[in-house]
Amino acid sequence: MLRKRGHRPAFANGIILLAVPAVALLLATRASVDSLIALYAIGVFTGFMMAGSGPTRHHWTQRTGHWRAGCVVNALAAVVSGAVVLIFAWPVRSSNRPRVRWRAVRRESCCCCPVARIRR
């Protein structure tokens, strides 16, 4: 079953492109579940932070209807999610490889900044 390549090479190549960084991440963290959970939380809450900051910008620029309430709620969500990212990324003294977490935060922010500049 796994000897043949799929009839859609894009899917097969995508699986390979996801598997290589996954193995590198396992090797970098020495398969520590604590580090991997922290990296997962950083990725998830970075997405939540982006999901809160986008509508905040929308409400701030459009200013229609109840824009102040929407702006406050979404900005609060973005700030709280950002605080959670910083909490998970903060190096812990008992951790044997804390720098890996900071690399993940830098990678996430580098991926997010170009997306934030997209105009329709």
C-alpha cells in the first residue's frame, strides 16, 4: 500500500514536506512531551491571537454599528492570547532545551507578519 506513490503528487509531496520538519522537531526536543505540548500551545494561541487582531483592525477601520464593543472584545482576545503565547514561550529553568520554544515564536511571527500586510 505504501510502496506506490499517490496518484496526486501534490498530496504525497505535502506529506513529505510535513514529515521532515516533524522529525526534526522530535529530534530537537528529544521527544520531550512537555516541550512538544508547549510548542503546540504556542502555535494554537498564535492563531487565536491573529484571529482576534484581524477583526480588531476591521472594526477600527470600518467603524460601523457597534464597532467599539467589537473592537474591545477582539482586542482583549488578541491580548490574552498573546499573553498565553509569552507564558508558554518563557524559558523554564527545569527545561533542558528552552530555546526551541523561542525559535517557534520567532518562526510563527515571521510567518504572520507578511500575511498581515496583504491588502484586498
